[in-house]
Amino acid sequence: MNRRDMEYDMMRYAEQPLPEALNGLVAALWTMAGEGRPDAWVEHDATPDGCIEVIHRLRGRSVWGTEQPALFVTGLNLTPVRFRISGDAQFIGLRLWPWAWEMLGGVPCPAIANGWAALDGGSRAGALMLNPDNVMTDMTTAFAGMARHPIGSHVLNAVRVEDIVRTSGRSHRTVQRWFERSIGVTPRGYLRLIRFHRAMVDVATATSLADQAAKGGFADQAHMARDFRELAGIPPRTARVRARGPFLPGDPS
């Protein structure tokens, strides 16, 4: 079964298999559940992944700067984000590519960059999360019949900005303006986030860091190491041991 299931620091994290219809729209549907005490707080760092996260906390508490509501959305981050969750917390989350968030009527990504915002259950994205048992079905239905985004649908297969320009048929300036307005980073900067995130997820199972650098599209291992230090705050060798998907677990307290 194509499922990533991990236990760490009293938390079980899992990603569910996605139907082909959601390729290029949804990066992951995930769950995380604690088996600890309500007063046993656990710290985590969420590393940049190029996605918008729509999250429904089903029980427990979570704090990122301030206490979060049960339903919220997190924006694009360019550095690791430290957050705290109670030992009994349980979540279901939807990791959307920014253009899919835009297709659901979400606010432009710059409005929630490096932070989070409460999400209205009456919004299209919020409504997807209200029934945890039907998120996959509701999500597939929400996107059914929608035309693929004219620029975003070409991003994940691109290595260089020129690839997006060529395959989308838009001018370089049009692509650049869309990234600035809707995503909040340059096209080149966003492709860097995607490259890093893929390496972060795969680093734990890589046969060697040099092979991972080559496979991930980095110029060399030193290039990958620089990106890991800037975007994860740790070198790849450390991430290889500590990383659990996009998370770096901290210590329970």
C-alpha cells in the first residue's frame, strides 16, 4: 500500500494514497494522532514544502505563536516553523499545491505567508475538512470538472523556469507576475522549495547523500547541503536521522 506511516514522540503520522485525479492538485492527505497526556506538549519543526495546509484539529490543542482554532490554514514558509501540540492532539490535514488552493477560492498565498489563519467551515476549502471520513471523496468531487490551472499545472514537472514558460505557453513576464501575485515567491525560488521538499522526504531512504543530490536535481552534494541548512536549519546527514516526512520532531515536555 502506498502509505507513509510513522511513529515519533508519541505521535503517529500517516499519509493516505491519493487517486490519480488529484495528481498535481493535492500533495498529501495526512493524519496525525497523539497517544500522550493532554499536558504533555510535543514540539515539532515543519519544514518548507511549497504547499498550503488546510488542517482540522479533531481533539487536543495546538500552538503556533498563539493558540490555534480547530480549523485553520497555514501558508507558505521559507524557513522551518516551530509549533507545539498537546500529547492527545489529533489532526487531519490537506496539503494543497498553491494553484489548487487558488482554484478553491482561497486568498492569495502572500496574505498567509509564514503564518496561519482561521478558516471558515463555510468556505470551499474549509467544508472539505468538516467530515473527516469523507475528505477524499469530497475533495475529488470538488475538483471534478475543473480545468487545470493554466500555469500551476506545469510547475511540478519543471526543472527550470523556462520549462514552465514553454509548456504553459505563457510569456516569462506573465509567469513571473502570477508567481508574485498568487504565490509570493519568484518562480525560481518556488522551484527551489519543491526540489528541497522532495529531497527532505526522500533523504531518510536514500542510499547515499551524493546519490540523493544527483537524483534531486542539485548541482552537487554541497549544493544540497546549503539548501538543507537554509531551509531546514540542519545538514542533510542530520535530517536523514530525524526527518519524518516534512516534520522534524522535537522533545516532549
